Amino acid sequence: CTAKPNNKVRASLPVQDTQSQEQQLRKSLKSATIRVTAGEFRGQNISVLDLLFSKYVPQGKRQELLELYRAGILTTEQVATVVTTIVNRTEAANAALVANARSAHRAVAAAGEDGEDCSAHLDDN
């Protein structure tokens, strides 16, 4: 006598387990908060989950971090560290861009103040 396993029951259990695991992972990321030192959340306590899904973390990086977290390779604290590093680097890069744009604007303004006639360099058709 051979018994056939009921595949429907076996298939539905892992899905429920996966969903509850996913909920548990998200809950632990939601309950862990970080005091943000840069960007639009500066000075606020934000959950790791909210920061992970903010504009600062690109989609591909977010998926990579979630996969490593699900696999148990990264702890909640490690995810928090990576996410805050991303926020800080993004803000530092943005600040550098703004500073470069301002200095370029100052250079153009200074050139105009030196009496250079910018229109003299245009070709007349």
C-alpha cells in the first residue's frame, strides 16, 4: 500500500510560514529606530523599515538588504548601520553638488563683475 501525500496542504503551509516570517521581519525592522543625523529626517527617530523604504535607498539596494536580512546574514543593527551610511553619503554628495553649483555661480557672477562682457563672445549671424 502506498500513501500519496496531500500536496495541497504541504504547499499552503510554507506560504503561510513565509508570510508570517516576512511579517515578523518587517515588525522587527519597524520596531528598531535610528536617530537620523542627516537629510530630511535629521534629528528624528525613524524606524529602520521606514528609512529602508525612503527615497535614500535605491530599489536594488533595498532588495539586497532585505534578502540578506531574511537569510539571517545581516542583523537588524547591521541593516540600520548600512541604511544610515547610505543616507549620510547621499546627503554628503548632495551637499557637495550644492556647494559646487554655488561656487560655479559665484565664479560667473565674479566674471561679470570684473567687467567681462559675456555677450561679446557670442557669434553674430
